[in-house]
Amino acid sequence: MKYLRTVSATFIERPNRFIAKVELEGEEVTVHVKNTGRCKEILIPGVKVILDHSDNPNRKTAYDLISAYKGNMLINIDSQAPNKVYKESLSDGKIYDDPVSVRSEVVHGDSRFDFLIEKDDKKIFTEVKGVTLEENGIVLFPDAPTDRGVKHLKGLAHCITEGYEASAVFVVQMSKAEFFTPNYKMHEEFGTALEDAVSAGVQVVAYTCNVTEDSLDLAHRIPIKLRNGITL
């Protein structure tokens, strides 16, 4: 996916989860943060951030903060990007060898899943999660407790019992990572739910991305390591 009008700025502070203050061309500007997660290890005063200019003249903020540098690594933090990138990869044939039909935001049971993928005679309910938390080359999710995430995993596991297929996809919004693991320390229940989903037959995968200041594309599949010693 491409961003059409990006500029660089310097991060100053984040008064709340929706907005940030940055220095842009010598002026302090308030921008919208396209991620309600904490991102405390990324959005540090003084770091270089990338903004995308909005074409909507009625907005209170003219820019969206979409990514930031952590050392030399650029991390995309746009929470809407993972679904777009994964859907593009489905259309481009990067995920499945055969053509697929894709529906977005599909309600099944008491959950709304990101995608329903139809391939041959199979129906695959799919949930996509964006990953921005990195620690010494290891990427983790979530960066804050997520009851919604737990519900989605349990819903995917239930889909298996009904005869459907199901997948949980972690889109790592950075270019390098050794492996992905659930953030048990932050939310143990999510990690347990992911283990249970794997046991139930849910396919769990993680991909890194090619990240530039104006683009994001799915790159390589990386290993997933669970607490019980299983590597996917």
C-alpha cells in the first residue's frame, strides 16, 4: 500500500491516545495518531516520525502520524494498514496459490471477523492483528490487554468446531524480526487463548513487512514461538 503525501517531523509529546504534537518545519503542529495503542517504546520525544497529509479539509488535524524510527528501523504504527496490506496480498496471490474470494468485516456468531476467505470449497474466517512492539529482535502482541483479541481467538476456535477453517494473522509492521511470540507478561489470557486456538486447529502465522516512509507491503513469514515449547 502507498501513502501519497508523506513528510517527516520530530515527535514532541502525546497528550492523549488520539493526538500528538510534533515539530514540522520549525512549527509545533497537532496531528492525529493512527494507533490507539500505547507505543511508548516508539513515540519518544525527539524521534523522527512520518506524517501523511489528509485531503479532508474539514478535519481538525491536517496530518496523520503513520510511522516512527526506532533507532535505524522504521516502524509503521498505522492500525488500519495491516488489514489493507493483507487484503492486497490476498488479491496479488501472495498468500494462497489458487484464486480466492474475499469478504471483509463478516459477522459470524458473536464475532465480527476481518475477512471471510473462500477458496475452492473452503471457507476460512480470518482475523488480522498489527504488531508494533519489538524487544531485542523479538516481536510481541499485544502491547496492552485486549479482551477483544481474546474473543476473536475463541471465536476462530469455535469456527473450527463448526467445520470451517480459521486463521489468525500477525502483520509485523517492521522489516526485521527473529520471531513472534504472544506478550504473556502484558496479557497472559491472550497468550493462553492463542495456544488454545492452535490446539483447536486455527492456523496462526506472522509476517514481517517491507516498510518505507511512503509504503507498506507484506514481506516474509517468520516463526511463532509459544510458551509450551511449540514453534509454528
